[in-house]
Amino acid sequence: MTATQVQANVRARRPWTPSQIVLTLLGTAVSVVFMAPLAWALFTSLKSETEAVEVPTHWLPKDWTTQAWTAIFDTGNITNWFVNSVVVSVCVTAVVLLVSSLAGYGFARTEFRGKSALMGLVMAGLMVSPAVLGVPLFTTVQQMGMVDTYWGMILPQCAPAAMVYILYKFFQGIPRELEEAAFIDGAGRWRVFFTIVLPLSRPSLAAVGIFTFIASWNNFLWPYMVTNNPDLMTMPNGIATVMNSYGIQWAQLMAGGLMAGLPLIIVFVFFQRQIVAGVAHTGLAGQ
Amino acid sequence: MTTSAQTVIAPARAKTAAHTATVRRKQGFQHGGWFVAPFLSLFALFVIWPLLRGVYLSFTDANISGDSANFVGLDNYREALKDPLVWDTLGHSAYFTLMVVPCITVLAFFLAMLAHHIERGKWLWRLCFFAPFLLPSTVAANLWQWLFNPGTGMINHVFGLDTPWLTDKSYAMLAVVVCTLWWTVGFSFLLYLAALQGIPDHLYEAAKLDGANAWHRMVHITLPMLRNITGLVIALQILASLQVFDQAVVMMDFMPGPEESTRTIVQYTLEEGFTSYRVGYASAISIIFFVIIASVAVARMWLLRKREEGVR
């Protein structure tokens, strides 16, 4: 398609009113500002280490080279960290989806002794995070002998009160009649949960899953506290500690950073609608 | 014969059937303990137990190895309240919060208005404004450390400055704030965008018929309709900003920054626990910090309830 054709198509859809022109120009300018740091990272990663720190600095590499990219694969543990990140985030997401949907349903629909007190406890748990109670959490995990293990990295990330609360709110909104009809037909409640309730909740589960995955993939503080072993580190952790520790090599650091960030950005491009709905949904549920 | 037998049996059957149905329907919702048990066991181990343990440890002189902790009463709390570093680092976190929260709220609203009102390429604006949020905090921090680097960084180059961003007390926290704005505004932006899309069109159409211009429509329709979401954005940002740690330490190479100006309360707590091995003292600071965080959350709930009552 030629440029004129594209323009013709666009024009056919909506007119360029003066206010749209101004807004689009403004949007473009802001977007350039937002994307510039990422472009700067990409260009830096394609320079040689000496060119990266040259003064005066310049945007585009004079000699385009993939030296930094090959170097991080050859010398570092970056593939290791990548695999660790995938293992940890996938496990955390799977466990969180299972336990928080069960718990959300239990709190929303079923009766048991001490329910309201326990729900209050979960609400209080919204305020606890590794940043607030890192030291006692670490000594607890240490007592369990899980420092420097996958278990120690994964399990403490698997009890997010916020996700239970979001799904609790959602399950409360499902009409009871559906489940009642199934009970009358003689279905057990586990069957009702897995074959009727869960399929109805797909968008909410997607939201919780996506959000948990982003949070876990990007989590720095907890893996940083719980492991010093370079073989066990995740991407954010390895890049921040090992790659920063002996004379920073900027081109390599930028290449590593892009490698940690790009998977989620690519996923975002493809699943944009679901992710936007998911973030909006998880966030708005807090209202 | 058959007919009379049927007429006798049928109501009885119908009665038992109805009875079983009620029983089944009720039973379906009974004894839900097993649904919540898996979550609650993880929650007890990794949230409630550390919280209780933190309270216990804060009354002892425990060290990191966990042996021979003595009960010291309120000594840790007394020391913490007198420790200038506790107040300094709390101040740094509060200063950071005061700078970030208003900026991020306004910026997120502005970006959402842009993305909502530009008719073409909506997905592109969303991608550009949200993408930084998908980076790990440490990557965003390294990137801005590199951008703010005085000699080789792009910021000074582009703006023709010679500012020692990361090594001067008066600029260091500002650099951390700028990095945070770029990195996290996307989340609040999406919340605003979703809220804007939820405002019914007929409100604007009615206002247009009444001759309201774009500015009036924003002030009298958009802003009031966004009140709840603004409250949510501000509350979430306050809670997240008070807990700032990642960006500050990574941008300052895991040091406290120039003249310790970017050392936050979280960083100080972790240093006391993991570097000075004073687990008891670190726990006491953690508990004080927890009380602060909890008061913010409770204050928000109180405000919400008060507003609801006001509406009624």
C-alpha cells in the first residue's frame, strides 16, 4: 500500500479536525519523550563499550556492533537467570491462580466457622509486603531452611491477599441461581466450582494471572533478600547485583536490561486488550 | 389400580425430591473451609507468622544467626525513636512520596486524556505510555542512572546542562523521582483510561446541547466522574511510594546516595538487619513502619466511609 492510499483510507474514516491535529501532535511529542530512554538503551547496547562512554555522547552508534549482546551470552549467567525468571514466575502465577480463586470463592459463597474474622485478617494482609516486613520474613524463611532455594523464592510470593480480595469481589457478583441449579441436579460443589464457576470467571482469572506474572517477573526485592547465589538469581536481580558489581559495562548492562524487559513488552503488544482490561480490572477492584 | 397407585406415590416422590433439592442446595454452600485452606496456610506461614515474629523479635536483641536472643523490653523502640537515622530515612521516603504522588496523578490524568481523545492509533499511545511499567525496577533504574550520568549521559547532553545529578545532594532524590515517574505512571494511566471509558457518552451529549464547551465539559463532567478513581490512584501511590527501595538503591550503586540523601526507611531497615545483623532492632523499625503504612490505609477507609455517609 502506498502512502497516499493509506492517507486516503484514514481520511475516509475520520476527518482531521484542528483539535485532532493538535492532540495528535502533542501525543506524538509525549510518546517520543517516553520512548527515548528505551531507544537510548537499544542504541547503547549496539555500541562497543569504548564508544558507549565516549564524550561527547551521541545517539546512534558510529560502528553498529552486537559485541555487547554476544558478550552477555558468552560470559555471564544471563541464560541461567532468564530460565530462573521463567520458572519462578510461571510457578508463582500457577499457584496464585489456584489458591486465590479457591479462597475467593470460599469467602464469597460458602459458610464456615470464623469466616468474617479470617476475611478481616486477609484484609489486614493487604498492608504487609517484603518492603515493610522484610527482615522478619527473611528469618522465617531461614528457619524453614529455604534460603537460597527455589522454594524460598517462590512460596512467599504465593499468598497475595490482594488477588483473593479481587476474586472475592468478582465471585460475589455471579448470580447464585446457576450454582443452585447445578446442586439440585446433583453436582458436587467441587464439580460446580471447576465446571461452572471457573469458566465464567475467565476474564478475572486472566487479569489476576497477568498481573501476578508481571509482578513476579519484575520482583527484585524478595529474590535479592533470599538468595546470593548467582545460579539462582532471576533477571532483575542478576542484572542489578552481578552486572553492577565490577566496573559497569554500560553496553552490556543495557543489552541485559532489554533482554529482561522485552519479553513482557512483546507479550503486551500481542495481548494488549486483555492486559489493559486486566490492569484496569485488578486496579479498579480496589475501589 | 395403577392410576390410583401413581397418584398416591407421585406427591410423596415430589415431596422427597423437593426436600433433597433444598438439602443439596443448602449443602452446596456449607463447610467451605477446604476452599480457603490452601491459601490460608500459605498466608499464615508467609504473612501472619512473619508479622507476629516481627513483633516478638522487636522486643529482643536477636541477630541474623537466630541464636540466643534475649528479651530487652522496649529498648529497641526507645532507641529507634531517638535514632536520627530513622527520622532522616523516614523523611527521605516521605519527601519522595510528596514529590511523586501529585506529579504522577496529574501526569497520569493528562496522558489518559490524550490517549482517550486522540481518535487514531489508540493502541500506539497506550503502548508508549504503558511500556515502561513492564520493565523490572532495576532495569528502569539502571537506564536512568545511565541517562543521568554526568559525563556520558543523555540528559545533560540534550538539555546542554552540566548537572551532577547523582552525586549532589540537591539533585539525587529528584533523579530518583524522575525515574519513578517515567517507570510507574503507566499503571495509574491505565486506571484513568479505564475510568474515562466508563463515563457514559450521553452526559457529554447533553452538555453539548446545553452549549458547554470542551473546558466546561472537562471541569463539570470528567473531573467529578473521576473523583473515585483519583482517590484510588492517590492512595495506591502513597502506599507504594512510602515503600520505595529498588530504584533508589540501584541508581546509587547500592550506596545511601550523596550525603546519604537517598537512603530510604526500607533501605535503612534492611541494612540494620542484613549488614549490621541487628535483627531485633530492624524488626522494631519494621513494626513502626508497618504502623505508619496501616494508618494510611485505615485513614483512606475512614475517608471513603465518611464520603459514602455524606452522599446518603
